[in-house]
Amino acid sequence: MHCHIEEPKKFPSTKWFSHKFHGPGLTYQIVLSLHEDKVLSVVGPFPAGMPDISVFREAGGIFYLIPPDKRLIGDNGYNGEPTKIVTPNDHDSLIASKYKGRARARQETFNARLKDFKILAETFRHANKRDNVENLDDHQRVFESVCALIQYDLKYDPLFEM
């Protein structure tokens, strides 16, 4: 998921550029349980210009959190990672294809709930700028707090079942 930010003035670079909104941003990766309304992991922030597969493999990324006997369902941004993520492909049966599609739709439903919070839907301008230093940790705290609020809300307004 990409979140819009002001470009860090101390570290201007194209690595912050998000193709989703054509401006600077941060990306987070969220792992949901398929059979429970539960957030399993939130990893980030990373510069939005990094491809999903690179963020996944980055030190501290989700790749290192997946137990050897588990796999994730991802979109085509994760092609090339066959040992940890299953992605849509032409060889899937109709049942497998629909299952993977529902899993991705469920993830997008969660991401949409994140965007219901104005602080994540608009450009983040709340970084701690004391001493003229941008503090992206502030964004991470906000993002994780919103995830926690949504996790609590899932008890009363669950995601659709698989």
C-alpha cells in the first residue's frame, strides 16, 4: 500500500516516486490471515519507488517472517518468488483462480479501510520537523495505529469470508 508524503527535503530522490499518485510516497506491506479477520504483519515504511518484490525481499521484509511451511497469495508484483508467494497464472484451475482472486480482493478491502482515515488518504504533513529534520517514524506510528484500530473494528465489521 502506498501513502502520499511530502518529499523528504534532506533526501530528495526518485526512489520516493509512487506510480499510484505520481508523487512522493511510502509503501507498506500488510499480511492478513486468510481464514481469520486478523492482521498478521505490517512491514514498512519503504520508499514507494521500490518494486513490491524488492520490498518483500528487503532486510526486515516479510520474506524473513514467513515460516518454511507457509506461503502467501500475492498479485503479479510478486512474480519471481515461487517459494514464498503464489501469484495468478494461466495454469490455475478455475477454483484456484477464484480463491486467489478473493484473497487479493480481501486484501484490497482492508487497504480501502485504511484510506477511510483522512491522515492516510491525503498527503502526510505531520512529520516532526523540529530542527528541520523530517521524521518518517511519525508516519510509521500513525500507519500502525490505524492498522490496530481497523484490527479492533474487524471484530464488529468483519471482512468477507474466503
